[in-house]
Amino acid sequence: TAAWYKYGAAPGERDGAALIAAHVSSLVDGVGPFSLLPNLHEGDTVTVTMSDGSEEPFTVVKRERISKHTVDYDAITSESPGMLILVTCGGEWDPKNRHYDDNVIAWAASLVP
């Protein structure tokens, strides 16, 4: 399951950024909801299913892998009004601490005018 950050904007709102996060992998079956996020490229389309069942298309404009120690989500969201920001884990797996070292972040713009 992916989680929308409820204190941000809803996907498609122009006044703020909508942030959705999900795991890249799963202990149960190995595949997480955002397993394909690290493979997204500029121009790819992602679709968000809204709570009313409607679908909102977005196009990826940027993807980065950023250290979890340096990522600044306040800056990312405040500098990206109207954007959909997708977040998952990436980089090397740290078995001692049981997490990945980095975050993979994709920014996407609404295709609805």
C-alpha cells in the first residue's frame, strides 16, 4: 500500500506538492508497491487513483536518488507546488539497520490542465 502525506496537497492540487510514499521491497514477497519507481524516466506516465475512483495522470519530469541523511522533504515539497512527489527506498541495503541508505524520489506534473 502506498501512503499519501495527508498534510500536503492532494494529487493534482496546484497550491502545494502531493507526496506519496511506499516501499520498494517487501519481506513477504520481495516486491513492494514502488518497486518500479527506480526505473522511471523523464516522460513516463504515472496514474494516481483518487479516493472517488477517478484516475489522475502525471508525467515524470525528474528522478533522483538522495541519501536519507541529506534529503530535505520540507524544501522538496515547498519548492514543487502542483507536483506529485513519489518516494521509495533505494541504494544499498543495510542489513544491520534493516533499511536502504537512500531514497529514490520522482517528481511528476499533472497532465490535466
